[in-house]
Amino acid sequence: MGRVPKIIAANWKMNLAPNEAEKLASEILKSHSDNSCNNQVILLPPNVYLTSIRGIISNSAIKLGGQDCHFEDKGAFTGDTSPAMLKNIGCEYAIVGHSERREHHKESDELINKKAKAAISNNLTPIICVGEKLQEREAGKHKEIVSAQLKTILSSIDADKVIIAYEPVWAIGTGKTAKAEEIAEIHDFIKPLIKTAPLLYGGSVNDKNYKEILDINNVDGLLIGGASLIIEKFTQIMCY
Ligand code: PEP
């Protein structure tokens, strides 16, 4: 029996010029098909590139998502993007609660709950990020923090309709990956709290550590930032 397909989500964050984004999407599409990749790949480009990337990957198994969404469908929310808009231009997913949004935009678990609900009502699958900060990990409070985040964010939400990404804040973009035992411990802890929702790991995943992480029990996939921008690294990971 072949390996169970994993979810490999590429968070491009606020990176790439238009031609670079199109080139990367085309290269990902080509290596996905050349290598007959089995995993579910989701590209999460900056919003301004969603339409052009959709054009490149349409008619393929690669899916598209936004990096965030508002909780309202429309209105006076300058600079925001609604889940209805994401859906209308071909997205199937939206990240909500990324630690960079929590930090720079002061997003709370209550707000993330509203965004996740709005995404679901618009037939998008929210990729909900949770994870503790370094001081919380050092104080041994990581389980407590993550379970409190999940309790609030998943309130009145059908867990069958979401993806959860465990991303320790201290491991995101820092080059510091959580140890395999740490990932195994927290994924085993989270899994019973989220019923059938797939559980991704994110935080400095790269071409050196992805195999070990993907082979951990209860790791259903990866949310990848930096390494998703480099075609050689991303190809290895998405085609594992
Ligand atoms: C992320 O953006 O969610 C992420 C995990 O980034 P990186 O892989 O660069 O740590």
C-alpha cells in the first residue's frame, strides 16, 4: 500500500515580484506533474497574485488559498479581503490566525474564531494556526496554551471542516525546528481535541528535516514558509 497523501501548504507570505510568483507556480506545477506527486499541494500566494496563479494551476490537482480573510462578506474594511472574494476568485482555503497576524495585527482567538466561521460559511476550508511562544514553551505551558487557543477558535465550529496547523511561534522563520519528540508529543495531544481535522506542522521545515517530520505519527502535512519559495527544496518536500 502506498503512503497516505499528506497536505503540503506553501505560505509565500509577502514575497516575490509578479514574474517570480508566476515562474514559481509554473515550476511547482511542472514538477508536481513530472514526479506524479501524490500529496495535496496548496499554494497561498499574496492576494494580488491569486488570479494569475489560479490561471496557471487551474486544471491541475494543486489548490489555491488566501493567507488571511476578514469575517464579513463585504463592507467598509479598507485593505481587507473577504472570504466571499477569495471563494469567487477560485480559492478553496484561507489561513486564519497565523502568528504573524496575531503579532502584527493583534489578532485574538475570538477574532480568529469569527474568521474561521466566515471562511466555512463561504465554503472555504480555514487553515487555523495555533502554537505557543518561546517563554510559554520554556515554562512548560505549551499544551495549556494550545488547548486554550483551540477551545476558543473551534467554538461552534464543525471540526470536520477545518485544517489545524500547529506552529510553535519560536520555530517560524527562525531556522529553529521543534525536535521530533516535541512535535510528536504535541501532535498526540492535539489530535483528540480536533476530531477528524487534519493536523499540519509548521516552523522552519526545510529539505533537511521534512522526512523526519512527515514520518511522525499524527503529522498529516506541513505548512511551509521560507522553503516553499525555493523550487528545489519545495519539490523534494511536496513529492515525498
Ligand atoms: C509559516 O509561514 O507558517 C512558516 C512556518 O514559515 P517558515 O517555514 O519560514 O518557518
